[in-house]
Amino acid sequence: MTTWNDVFSANLGKMMAIQIACGELVVKNRNWNVDFNKGIIAFADDEYPLQFLGSEANSYNTWLWAWENINDFDDKIISLARSIKEKGEKLNLEALTTAEIDITDELNGHNLSIVACGLTDKNYCYYRGLHSGGAIFVAFNGVDEKVFSSINAGKFIDITMKCIQQFSLNHKLFIESFLEWNKTKYKWQEDRVIADFGKDGELKIEFEKVEDNFRIKNINLNS
């Protein structure tokens, strides 16, 4: 993985699954509150330890990484952001090492948070908290482990279709990474992936070569 698109493609599937589960099991459309001094995010009365990732500013249409630390936050709550910067340096990814970034469809708080949480060794969700001047993005953990559980074939197909319709991706890398995170055994047969979803059946994902890339041509579940 050497390009931003590759890193994003490799982390998108699992993070979409995690974020959907987080919304259903943790956030549940409840009011949120962040206390940076205590280092927590709360949804109603439920509190979770947070890591500050960064913020979007409406006035400048920019993203600012938390490790820039202009608010003099405690290092404890920006340690994740710092570690992502270090990984960005190793991967030579400017998006992870440039303090302030112009927001685009490709680079924005959501996509940067997806990669930040996806590259960590721990299980993290993230939340976008809107305020009058823009939005803050925080990662948090300590949630129900069900949030990070494998998903069934139906949800896998649904997330895959939404992702490839919404984003320009490396489809092959997206699928293989998503299946591996989901602990789903799969094999290649010529230009198709055959994934074993157990009682749900076999999922066949057919690819076609478009210039130098492989793109998903067809998805079929044989139950």
C-alpha cells in the first residue's frame, strides 16, 4: 500500500461495518457531549475514553490534525493522532503528515478518520461532532465488542455496493482487505473471488480489467 487511495481502500470496508454497528449499538441517535479535560465522549449517560483526531473549519474549509495541538491539549488525548502521523511518515502519505489540509471529496474529516482508526492496532470507532464553526472528530474505544464483530453476507454485499458507488477505490484491495477483516475464507478462481460465508452461502465476486485496474463486475450469493 503506497498511495492514499490504496490505504483508504484497504480500510474502508471494515470501518464502514464498524461505524454502522457503532451507530446502532452505541450512539443510538442520542445526544453527545465531549469533555477534553476528562478525555471522554458521552452519549446520554454512557461515557467512553476518547482520542482527539482533528477538526474541520467551515470558515477556511480545512482539516487540522490534532497533533498540531493549537489548543494545548493533554498529550494523552492526541497520542493516537501522533502515532498516525508516524505511520504516515513511514508510508510517505502527505495526507497523514500535513498539519492543515484543504477539504475535498477525497480528503475530509470522515475519510481521514476512517484511515486513522483503520490503521491502529486497537479497536476504535469515531464520531463527528458538529458545532457552530465546523466539526470535531474523535476516536473512542471501550464500547461493546459486538461493534467489531464479523458481518453476514447480506451486510457485506450492502456495504460493498455503497462503497464502490460512493468512492473511487482499488476494488481488489478493498474486497480482499474487507474479507480478511471479516475472517471470511476466500479463494481466487481466474477473475473472481469466491468467499465462504458459511450458512449464508458462497459469495462470488467477479472482476473485470479496466485499464490497469480490476473493478467489480458482478456480485452473486449462492445460498
